[in-house]
Amino acid sequence: MVVTIPAFNEAATVAQVIGAIPKNIFGVRNIDVVVIDDGSTDDTAKVAAASGARVISFSHNRGLGAAFREALHRALGLGADIIVNIDGDGQFNPQDIPKLIEPIIQGQADMVTASRFADPDLIPRMPWIKKWGNQVGANVVSKLTGQKLHDVSCGFRAYSRDTALRATLLGGHTYTHEVILDLAFRGLRIVELPVKVRGVRKVGKSRLTENLWKHCWNSLLIIFRAYRDYRPTRVFGTISIVFLLLAVSCGVFVICHYLATGAFSPYIFVAFLAGGFGFVSLICYITALLAGMINRLRILQDEQLFLLRKREYDTRQGSNQTSL
């Protein structure tokens, strides 16, 4: 098992997080810790290395999404069967890791995400605006995936090896929403585990929520893009229907006016609008058909990518064992 910790200026807390990771977990043979230093300007890398973690440092801040992708890559390279990702700010308790990975060990889940809001008795104290934002995000993702989720912004998660190999993430701002959508649309099993967490950081401020509105906007863009990529027929088909209804409404209005007065004026421009809306509806419908075919090809390509990744890491792991 590999525990990954994306960190940006977490020198005050990262050692505490690393030190609290259990050294022995039932069903786990080895536990490695990898810290992805996302261009920190403090001593995060030095503190993490001194605490016994492997440290990968970026030359500049690239964003949580990029740090998480690198974390998965490094963990898989170490031969991890289970990957646990936890924040370096001390809000989550590493002692919960055994409970987090239990459903994966038992074969009951492909990914387990800690949930701050699934159990009403464990909801942490936090500013109402953050709680409201999390609730809105959870409702949107639940609606899109068809699975009831209470917390889609939590960074404390566990992944099986095959799940990590299947993950395809493109966002740089964050990854929490995108990874759930990506895995849910692939039909993988996602389980929520209620945990008790600290609602407010002990040190510093969250880099994602310093500007909450910007964070919400970026998150919504990631959600929309993921849904567009996996459900393109629904997205463009819905747009086509909207413009078709506008075209029909304008057309009916013009026809009714003509039947009543015998002339199109002064609403002739409405007839042009009807034609324009109808043209846009047709284009969106054609786009929906083409996007649906492309999506079928993407599904096949994703499966091929998974098999290539699996072969690559299996070969790399075998080479490492041979060299030892």
C-alpha cells in the first residue's frame, strides 16, 4: 500500500500527518509514504523527507489536480495494490486508514471516499458557505451519476490498483469531483465512509477555498466537461431540443399572426429567428449523433489504455523484483 500526500506549504502539519499513519495494518504487507510537494515555498519537502517519506517536488505550483495525477503515477510505480490519498493539512486522521481500505480489501469497493456529511453526528464545524457549497456539489454529482453521495470534495480516499490504472484526469485545479464522475461513469463501485474530521485547518488557509466563488466556478466547469465527455448525446441532445422548442414557438407565433392578419409584418424578424433556431437545433442534433459515436470509440480507447498501463506497471514491477 502507498499513502500519497499532495502538499503545498504544509511544513507545519505534514510531519504530524506522516507520523500518524499506522505502521501495521491487517491485510497490508508494506506501507510506503509519498509526498508530492506542489512547488512549496516553505520547508514542506525537507520536513516530509525528514519524517521518512519519499518526496517528489515540483519546480512551481501546478495545482492539486496535477499533484494527484503525479501521486497516482508514483504509487503505481512502487507497485501499490492500494493507494490512499490524504491531505497534508491535518484535517483528516490517518488512524482512519484501516477503516478506509477495508471495503477494498474485502472486495466490496473499487474506491472508498471519506465523507464528512454522511453521518449527521459527525458533520464538522465549518463556515456555512463552505458547507452549502459542498452540499450543492454533492447534489449535482449525485444527480449526474445516479448515485447518492454526501461528500464529493473530500480528499481522503482509497483506490484499488486497477481503479487507479483506469483513472483519466485532465483538470489541474482540483480532482475530487472529476475522479468520482470518471469512475462512476465507468461503472466502478464507490463507497462512502463517514469519518470525523477537523472542519477548520489548524494552520493557514485552504488554497482551494481562499476564493470560494472562483473555486465553485472551476469545479462546475470540471463537472460539466466530464459530463459532456461521458454523456455527450444527452448534453447536445438537450441543447438541440431547447432550440427546437424555441424554433417551434417562434414559428407558431408567426403562423398564427399571419392567419389572423394576412401579413407577416411587423413580426417578420420572428420568422427569421425561427429559422435560425431551427438551424442551430439541427446542428446540435448532428453533433449529438457524432459525439455519441466518438464516445463509443473513447470507451474502447479507455479500455485499451487501461490494459497498456497495467502491462507497463506489471513489467516495471517485475523488473524491480528481478533487480532486487
